[in-house]
Amino acid sequence: MEILGHAVGMESKTQRHGLLILLTVASIYGLIFMKRTAPGLVTPELLRRFHLVPTTLTLMTVGQYLIYALMQVPVAVGGTRYRPELLVLVGPSLMV
């Protein structure tokens, strides 16, 4: 049914779709945020439990951030070549 050029019921479907996308992206952001900040929060425990020296832990953290930085280019290329929605669905499955 169409009233004044707008399909009835389409607005709520569009709003639900938008909310689903927002919740998906917010969840992914939260997961990435936790993965990036967790090592800094548990540093004293990691040093004690695994008998590490700070240099070793620093090298591990630098490696993590280096890989993160290097992956920005392929993800940007993928975002321009493929639909961003596909990246939002595929990316989290690779992080697990």
C-alpha cells in the first residue's frame, strides 16, 4: 500500500536494518577495542605468570600493532573493491 508516495511499513523495516547494522558495527568495535587494550591492562600479571622480561612483552606488543597497521592497506583496498557490508561480516569471523 502506498500513501503519499511512501510505502507503508518500509520505514520500520529500514529502521530495523539500520539498527542491526549499528549494533553489528558497535559490537565489532568493542571486540577490537578490547583486543587492543587488554595486553596493557594485564601486563604485570603476564610478566609474573610467564616469567617474561619487559623487553619480550614489548616486542610482542609491537608485533601486534605492526600487524594491525599493515592490515590497514589490504582492508582499505578490499573496502573499495568489495561491498563494505561484506567486510563487516567476513572480518569478525577471521578474528576469532
